[in-house]
Amino acid sequence: MTVEKWNVDAAHSSIEFQVKHMMVSKVKGAFSDFTADIEMDPEDLTSAKLNFSVAAASVDTRQAQRDGHLKSEDFFNVEKYPNITFTATKITADGDDEYEVTGDLTIRDVTKPLTLEVSYEGTGKDPNTGNMVAGFEAKGKFNRKDFGLNYNAALETGGVLIGDEVKLNIQIEASK
């Protein structure tokens, strides 16, 4: 195969996150509006080019008040910083169909390196469209404070309202 442009199928893809809440549980959320520029050869993914853009205002934690707070100046400040971006800078094979994808994550105009553990799920032909489809799963984590997402509140019982570590779980289906 050769390097070709692939398009993310948003209906079969997701970008989800998880953060510790009140020191005892986890809050999960997702972003529903994202795009990606992907150029790849499925037989040599180490040469792929990946650029993701996520609309920060599309955050959804299934709780409207919390979503509003996440969109505010305390967190994403979506009026001033509408997009979260990730651009891959290095892709390394790490076993059969396993890769480390390192890139630049930008949130609120702060750019820091992020490494994702990516599993290539393979390719197949979509019986409805006839297009070749590829699947990927990516996991990673980062400290939200590294990106200026510093808001927190002390708990009466000790500890804080929001954990610092953000865990990512990304599912991507792309077609050429």
C-alpha cells in the first residue's frame, strides 16, 4: 500500500476522558465534535501524519452545569481557546500492532508533549460503501495543571474536588 488520506468516521469514533472526583470516584466525559487529518499506509504506520482538532465547547459529561463550568474561564475558556489540538511528531512500533505515538497536545494555547499507547485494530472493507476502513484505540494520560486547568476546591473531609490526572480513551475508525 501507499500513503493515502484517511477520513475519521465520527459516528464510529470517540474521544473520552476520565478525572478523579472528590477523591473517591471518577467523572467521565467526551467530546462530540472533532476532526482529523490522517495520512497513512496501514502497512507502515510509523510514517503516518496525524493532526486532530477538538472543539472544546463540545465537551459532554452528562451534567449541564458541570459542562458549562468546563467551558468557562476556569477550565477550557472556549470563547478564547475554541480548539484542543494534537499533532503527532513521532510514531514508534512497540510490538505487533502496538505503537507509541508522541505528539504536541495544545490546550488553552499551552503546548506540551503527550505520548499515547495506540493499538492498530486492523483494516477491512465496509460492506455498505466498499471503502477500506481502519480501526485504532489510543490511551494516554496527562496532568491538567500543565495546561493551566488549575481550578479546584478543598473538601471539608480533606483532599480536593478534582484530581490532576486526566486519562484519555480514544477510539478511531477511519476510511479512505
